[in-house]
Amino acid sequence: MSEKHMLKGRSLLTLNDLSDEEMLWLVDFSAELKKRRLAGVRGDLLRRLNLAMVFEKNSTRTRCAAAVAAADEGGRTEYLSSRETHLGKKESVADTAQVLGRMFDGIFFRGFKQQTVKLLAEHSGVPVWNGLTDEAHPTQILADLLTIKEFFGTLAGLKVAYVGDGRNNVANSLMTGCAKAGVDYVNGTPVELAPDEALVNRCREIARGNGSSVNVVYDPLEAVAGANVVYTDVWVSMGEEDQQDERIRLLKPFQVNMELMKATGNLEQGKVIFLHCLPAFHDKNTDVSRDSGPLEVTDDVFCAPWSKVFDEAENRMHTIKAMFVATLTGVTEV
Ligand code: CP
Ligand code: NVA
């Protein structure tokens, strides 16, 4: 039995819950589902399946991607905001997990602690998917890998430079995903925001097995040299809002602007794209950036033709759909 058939019943709490081959297969399966949807097919791969969406933090993309992915294929989602449920307040996570597991076919969780999503998986008896915690954002990286592969036609051998808050959830999962895909990964970040050393070492080992590398550097220009993908994220993640001033001070030199994109050496040859998981502060049209102007990325980069941020956002839906179908039904071909 090939590895791809073994995802049924499995959870996705970090990308390391998938073998390298399973992760790459899931990206390719997403591309198949995308083709199918663009051809106008709305099927019944998730027919009559009920998915609980337990969300402690806000979301636009992840929530909508899951809702549309399920509805497209005949399933349905129930949104449970932590403000309106007992989870972790009047009821332990383990008890809530058991209740949800007796009613729902799967649980999509977004929140703070990795331990919460772990407990949901341990006690619910159904597949649990991590839709972002403080530590990891695995479903985001599936979409990122699909977006990169769509543009370059390949993953292994490319170089991804992540520039910004080097120890947040997206940076952690991107490092893991690149290592598993055989993509060279460089994290350009201030020393104060360097990623966890143990995680870096684990990713280095995985990358070595796939013929690629993982590096952390403290100079943004050095980070992006030769990059095919320049990736950034907000400087202040959800739950860290009180650190805004300090983050702006530390990360200003790491802003992704035209000068940094040119420093890849790949802009003129069309061999570099810009990615951002979104939401982004690239202009003055948000509450946060109204006075400051662009933060982690400038508007000219964000709006450039080689910025693939909206393909990336769309791909959240196709990749989340693939994850639902593979882990709930075991279907591997469409
Ligand atoms: N990229 C992402 O997770 O977006 P949302 O916070 O809108 O879900
Ligand atoms: N690092 C960001 C990602 C948002 C999708 C956050 O956690 O807020």
C-alpha cells in the first residue's frame, strides 16, 4: 500500500505528522482538486460529513477556506468561537474533545497553545487539523508549497528566504515544510527573534536527508541573495499585540522593499516571487498601519506582478480541501 493511502483517520498538528512523501503528495493532490474545481466540478467527496471549527483567534482565509472546501464537496462546517463555547473555561479541553468527537467527523482548531490542539487530537477520536497555533501554521505552508510549485514547476533545488519575525508560527512551519521538500531555506531575522535552536537542528537534519539546507542569518541582504521566494509575515502575531513598538524597532531593517527584492539577483530574470500568508500591512488602509504606513512589506512589492499573495490565499482552499478529503475519506484520486 503506497503511503498516500494511509492518511485516512490521521491528524495534522504540525507538518512533521506527515512523511516528506505524504506532504508532497498532498500538495499535488491539491493541484488536482484545484483543476477539478476550475473545470466547474462541485462533487460529493465530503458528502454528509460534519466538521467542527474551534477558533480562539480571528481568521479570514483559514475559516473561509475550510467552509468553502467542505461545502464544495457536500460537507458542512460548524463555527465555534471560543467566546461562545466552554472550551478550557467551564470544561476541560479533553472533555470538549470527547463531546465533539462523538458528533463531528473532524475538528479544525485555531488558537494559542499547541497543547490544546494536541489534547483535541488525543481525546476526540477523529482527525484534528491545526489551523494555526502560537507555534505552527501547517496548512498555510501546504498552500505556499503549492503556489511555489505552480510558478516554478518544481520545489526541490529552489531557495526560500523568510525575512522578518524569525520565531513565529509561519516561520517555524515554513522552515519545516522547506526542509521536507528539499528546498533551501534561509531565515533572515534579528538575533532577538531567532527561531528555537532545537527546531532549527531538527529541520537541518531533515533538509540534509533531502539534499537541501536550513540557515539563520541576521542580515536581510545576506538572507535574500539568490532567493527564488522572498516570504514575510506580520511583525506582531495574534496574541502579541503588546509588543508592537519593540517589534517595529527590531524589524524595520527587515522590511521587504524593492531594494531587498533586487538584492535577490533574480528579479530581472523573473526567477523570484514574493509571498505573504496575509493579512499584510502594505499600505495605510488598516487600523494598525494608518499612521505608520507600510510595515513588513512595501506597497510596490505587494502589488508587483511577481507578488503571488492572492494565488497563495486562494490555494489555502484547495490545500485544505485536499487535507479534508485525504484524512476523512482516504480518496486519493479525482
Ligand atoms: N493566512 C491566514 O491564516 O489568514 P487568516 O488569519 O485570515 O486565516
Ligand atoms: N503570524 C501570524 C500569522 C497570521 C496568519 C499570526 O499568528 O498572527
